[in-house]
Amino acid sequence: MAAGTAPPPAKISPRRSRAPLLAKIVFVLVLLAVACGAAFVRSPWWPFAQKPVIQDLQEAADSQVTVRSFRRTYFPSPGCILEGVVFLHQQGSAPLMTVEKLTIRGTYWGTLRRQVSLIQAEGLHIFIPAFGSGQHFHSERSTITVGEMVANGATVEFASSQSGAPPVRFDIREASLHDVGWNGPFTYRLKVHNPEPPGEVTTTGKFGLWNENDPAETPISGDYKFERADLSVYQGISGLLSSLGKYDGNLSHINISGTTDTPDFEVKSSGHAVHLKTEFNAFVDAMHGDTFLNRVDAHFRNTHVVADGSIAGSATRKGKVALLRLSVRNGRIEDLLGLFVKDRPPMSGLVSSQAKVEIPSGAVPFLKKVKLHGTFGIGGGAFAEPSTQQGVNQLSAGALGEKSTDDPETALTDLTGGVDLANGIAHFVDLSFGIPGAHARMHGTYGLIDEKIDLRGQMRVQTKISNTTSGPKALLLKIMDPFFKKRKKGEVLPVRISGTYDKPSFGLDLMDKNAQNPPRTIPPPPH
């Protein structure tokens, strides 16, 4: 290279020359994205801004929504926090919902897809108006889906349709809902304190989609566990019930099947606890809180009872009324009577029966309010009370012409009849039974509460009527024997059983006209 000649310029790599330019472009784009993001999150169109959030809540609940305070959150995830939230569905009525603190949390990617990852309600109180109150709800469809909703410690109250009656309250221990939206059913897990009977319910299942045109047709399914349900709330019975089961259907007809176990079931007036187990199949109208029993199989001691019926509201009475049909085949009469009477059951033996039972609501003692209409048959019966059985033995020995009751035949045979139970008094109709040497048809009453007996009727014996008693009465009856000699198939005489179960009185009552023709027809069921 010649002296004084400048060196040729160095060659610049194209890649190295573009690098600063690309860096500048990326830097500008980042600044632009940050600026746009900042402008977006601060704009009214940011999904977690106060205006769109309140609008979404109002459309979802069909209510006017007010808040005491509102603030946005950005890190570590976008969202907002509302405090003092009130949902008012109808002016002049109680708020539909109130929430002390409502936390809404999403993701930055989820904001573009209209997804919310979490909604958490603290201090939630929901008040449901009475069914038939005329309030209607028209929720707007939303494109937002919620990954999880949590409302632990919430309270739900259902207003009563009866004037002055307090609302029914459910305390929600835990509540977790997943995949809540309009694209499909959501799943749930709840732990609830049930108000009546009081106990703890755990349930998991699926709900929805919500049927806008007919909410009663909204589907629901799941399984449940009911623990330590206290039956003493029903005034007259007691015991701690547990139950397992499953359910499916829609809100107006939820099919339920399961089992119950009550180790200490008791009718309080008797003081006799039994281990009661049942298997049941039923359906529930959740829109009105009514239960309809398709079949219940109840087992206690050596007796099996089959039942069906309903526990539902009545147009003429306050509260729910239980209407049941009961059937027993080859059960034990001592098991049934042991549920209702003090001390030992008064009889033992095989029993078959059919009955209709009505149990209204209210604080009236169980034996006072329960009504029953039915028929029964007892085979091979015997009385447990020695004095009662001794009286029957003497009656049987006299009918057989025996002077002694040592080693007598004591069994009652073919004890049948109809019974109406109301106000704690059993009214027997066409009560027919046989003992060795005689057959009787009677009618009358027995008090389940005071145990007073008043039974009258006719007895046909196999020997002379003077053999059915002793002492002065026997002398009188011997004088009357000739008047009965013309009877071909044994003598017929009026008899009466009175007194109490502990101290019964058996005797003849020749002047009792009511004993001559005991009624044969069973009156209609009680209303």
C-alpha cells in the first residue's frame, strides 16, 4: 500500500448491523404492550373493573347490586375484591343475597378467554322467597366460566309460605362448586347442617344446566351421607339416625334410594329403645319440600314392616303431614306393642296387619296426635301380664267346665279386628278372638296413655254359663242355666273387660245392652 494512502473501510456483517435495530424494535413493542396493557387494565373495559363486574353480577342474579367498596388486584393474578355486596331482587323485599367479602381471581390468559379461576364468598347469606310468592328470576346467559366457587360458612334461608312462620335455615359448613357456567352442569361438594331433623349432611354431585323456561326441570344427581340426625325434634320419638344414599332426577322429582340406621329409636312414652334399620326408595319435590315414599322396608327385632306414603304439605293444615300405609306379615305383636306401651308389651304372638297412619306436624305429644285406621290378626297370642293371663285362663277353664286353672291351655287363637286410634285412645271394632273352650266378639276402647280398658261383647262357650264363674254369681247363673239349655252350639253370654292393663276385671254383664250386638263394620279412616 502506498505511503499516505488511507486503508480501505472495514466490511460490516449484515447480522451485526441488524441486531441493534431488532433490539430497538423489540424494546418498542414491549413498551407498547406494557402501555396498552396498562391502559387496558385501567380502562372501564378491563373485565375486573367495577362496572363490568357489577353488571355481570346483576345479570347472573337478576338483581340490583350495590357494593360498599371495590378494588382491583393485579399481582400475582388479576382480579378484584368487593366488600359489603348486596343483591336486591325486588324493591321493598329482603335482599336476595348479601356478601361481606367477595374475591374474584383470574389469570391474564384467562381474561382473553372469559374465564375466572376462583370466586370466594365470605359471610354469604342467601334468602330464598317462599314458593308461590310471585317473584320470578330471569338470569342472563353469560359467556364467563368459573373454575371454582367457594362459600364456606354460608347461610341459606327459605321463607315459609305460612304467614308468621320463621324461615328454614341451612348452615353451609363447606361449599365448593367447580366448572360453573352455561356450557354444562357444574359439580359440587357440600357439608350442610340440616335443620330438621338436625344433623350433618355431606353430599357430592352434579347440578344443571339451569332450565330457564322451567326451573323445576333442572337436573340434579349425586350421593349423600347423613350423620347424627336427632329425631327428638319430632316431639314424641327419639334416636340418632344415620343414612347413606344416592339421588338423581330434576328439582320437581328427585329419586332417592338408600338406607338408614337408628340404634336407639324410641317412642318416648314407652321408654323402649329398639335398633331400627330401613331400606327405602322415594322421590322428593325440592320445589315444595315434599317427600313421597315409594317403599320403605323397616326391620326391628323380629318384625318387618313395609310402608309407603308421603310427608308433604297440606292445603288445610299447617306444616307437613305424614300419611303412611303400613303392612306387617308374620311379625311379632310384642315388637309392635313394645314401641308404644310402658313396661312389658301386653301380648306376644304372631301378627299380620294393614293400617293407614296420619301424623300431623306440631308440638302435640306423639301418642296424642298420631291417627291410625287398620285391621289386624294375631295367632297363638298370650298375655305377658300374669294377672291378665290368669283372668283369661279362668275364663277359658270355666268355658271348658274345669274348676282348676292349673296347667291350662292359655293361647288366644284367631284374634282379629279393626282399630281406630285417635287422641291416644284405640277404638276396637269387631274384635274377635278364641280361647280354649270359648269364642268372643267384642268392641270398645283401650287408652295407650292411661292404659284403661273398656271392652264389651258376646262369648260363646262350650259348657254351661254357671261354670264360667264362682261364688254368688255362679249360684245366680245356675238358676239361669235352664234358659240356655235350648241352645244347640253352646251358650252365648254378654261379657265385659274393664279396669286397667295392670289390674283388669273380667266378668259377665247380663244387663249390658251394648254387649248384645257388637258392631261389625269398621268406620272410615280419620281425617
